[in-house]
Amino acid sequence: MRSLKRIVFLTALVATGATSTSVFAQQRPAAPATPAAAGPVRKLALVGGMLLDGYEVPPVHHAAVLIEGNKIVKVGRAADITIPPDYTVIDTSGRTMLPGLMDLHAHLMLLGHGNYAQWFPWLAKNGVDRVMEISAKQFINAGVTTAVDLSAPLEPSLNVRDRINRGEIVGPRMLMSGPWITLSQGNYPPDLKFQYVVKTPEEAAAQVEALAKAGVDVIKAYPMTKAHYAAVAAAAHKHNLKVHAHVYAETMVRDALEAGIDVLTHAGSAGTSPPYSAAMIRDIVNTGRPVVVTAAHRSWVYPDTIAFPERLQDPQLKKDFPKDIWDEVQRSFANWHTLPYFQRTDREMFFRERGIKQFIESGAVMGMGTDSGTPMNFNTEALWREIKVHVDMGMSPLRAISAATRVNARIIGRADELGTIEPGKLADIIVVKGDPLFNITALAHVEVVVKDGVVLKDERPAAARPAVPVSRSNR
């Protein structure tokens, strides 16, 4: 397999009207993602498909979206928009256009390996950076153009984020927490340094200061006391950083809510308790505090795999992974139903529907995140599976898509530039085969990915592509 470092953005192909396959197929040297560095301003038109703009309003049929550089400049019915001759046209007829998806709970250092006790030593020996690079490309191919990584070693986290921003590697717009802050080492190995163990609230605040100085984008707080949560939140907010707290039991949720934590992640999942009290739900709703349930990663992925174990040998994973990673991941799936990660899944499955419906039915602010990369929760499909669970539990497809786009953008404080398709916003747009309002699993079939005005993936049928030869230079 050729080196993944030669994978490239498709900037030059857009300029010529040429198209390509997924980013894993690209062999050209990386090009800067910044439009100003690419010479003339790129001009792109996506034309013909149904448009879901990120708001919970009826779609625009037979729509057109015009992009100049990295910004959306015009949106509407194709019949009402004149497309200048210097625009490269992507025909989206028979498809659906929607904002780039966002995952608010990602783990680039994880790839779906079945056993942490084996994976973490392997990772420490073979390197975190290359794994994070693979994960980032998988996210793009899955239509995820923005993601929040919640726990990984600090230096690799910032390195992969910055390399993506410079256009050296392909990946989503990443917000990195670096190591989480925790009161206990737990069963995690210390040599990977993806967590900071503290004792006092003052030590927790000091770690926030250190992370802020290093340049992280968010803070993750692992289970801790109310005093610790308050210290973390106060320190983070001084630097305009939001805190995502890993919470399960109601007492944890209550402490985090009252301490000023910004995002309640995992709340309602993992089967740690029956649905929360009416008072707890009321207070979450009334404060408008966002909840990111991460529902699918155990209690749905496990029975789904029982029903279709062939998903563990998905050919896309074999294409994405170098042989050593493929072999290691496949070894981890021997007797996968006995893995330690799934020993509480029977309890989680018992409570799973009530755990997520309590938020859907109450009108809580719900974002979308997946805990991606956890055992059998592959980065290639984690987000569409999470969205499907929300729909299956009663959320409308339109609301679920809005949660994964517009609402997520608001949660991370980027609603002014991301999350919807409208003039002035950054051009993050995906094209999927089918109608996700009819069948939400259409989100599993991403054909085109545009991030920041650059086409990173184009797998439309050959008949829909411009008849322009792909440049072979620099291959």
C-alpha cells in the first residue's frame, strides 16, 4: 500500500473540473487548503439535487449552491440562479445536498479495535500519529467535516489538527482536547499520556491552564466531584474554552450541570441507571445545556453486530488500514462477544430506549457525537449509526440532521460560520445518494465532500462527472 502521506486534497482537480474517488485513492502531494494560496479563487457550483440547509424547514428541490473560495455565495432553486461560465459544476441531480456533518465526541487514536488492553500497548509501540491520520481521512470519507476529539496525547493531537489546517493531510476541521483531566488512572496505561490525573480542584484548574497555554480547543473532564468540575469550568472559561464532561449517573450529571460544565456527554447512555428524574430532565431543558448521548456505541452496535457480524470485515476498512493495523484489528475480534468492553451491554440494552427518549421527548438541546473508534464503532460509520438511533427512537430525520449540523455548530460556538448552507458561511457541504428524510441510512452513502470550498471526495457515477482527464502530474 502506498504511503498515506501522499494523500492529497483535490484542489487542482476542482480547478480543472476533474473528479476523483475517495481521499484514500489520492496519490498527489498535499496542497494548502487556504484559497488564497491556491492562486485564482476557486468557483464551484453544486447543481440539481435536493437541498437540506441545516434548518428544520422543508427542503429546496432542484437546488443550486454557488461557492467562491471557501465561502458560500448563493443558494436557491437552480432555475432561479445563473451559473457564470467560470464555475466548475458538480451535478448533484438525483442526490441530496446538506451541510458537512459534525461529530462532537470523536477519538482519532481509536479505530474500532476490540480490546483496549491490547490496543493501547500496540499504539504506544507503533505510533499514535499514523493512526490519527487514518481516522481523520475516514471521517472525511464519511462526510464528517468537523469533529471534536475528546482525549488523546497532547502533541499528536495538536500536530494532526495543525497539519490538517495547513493542508498537509486530509481530515475534518478538528477541535482537540488533548488529555482528559481525571481523578483516577483507571485501567488506562500511563505511557500514552492521554489523561492527566489530579487530586485537588486546584490541580485540576492548573491542568486546564497548561492545556490552554499549549493551544487546545476544548477541555474534557472525566468523572470528578462538583468542586473539581467547578474549578475546571472556571479555569476553562477564562480562556473561552468549553468543557465537555463525561457523565453517566444522575449525581454526576447534577454536579456537572450545577458546576457550569458546557456539554454533558454520554448522559443517558451506558445503562448506569434508569432514566433520570423528572427534576433532572427539567433542569437540563430549562438551562438549555446541550446533551450528547453517544447512544449507539455499545447498546446498538453490539446487537447490530450479532445480527450482521460480516460488518467487522468491511472491505472499506481493509482499504483504509495498512496491513499491520488490519491484522491487529481483526485479531481483536476473535470471540468478540466476550470482550470486556461489552460485559455490561445487557444492562445497557435494557435501558437504552428510555435513556435516549427522555431527552428527545423533553425537547432538550441534543447534539450528535459517537465515541467513535471504540470497539467495533468504526469511524467509517459511527455518525450515521448514531443519527439512525436517534431517528429510530422518535427524533424526526430533519431534526436529527439539524442536530448533527446546525445544533452541533452552535454547541461548539461556531454557528456564525458552520452548520448551515447559506451565503456567508464556510463551504462545508456533502452530497449523499438518496433521500435521508425518507431513509436516514442514505447518510451512509456519501458521494461528494466539500470542506472549506475544497472537494475532498467525489465518487459520483462516471456519467455524472465532467469529461475532463485527471492530471497525472506529480504521481
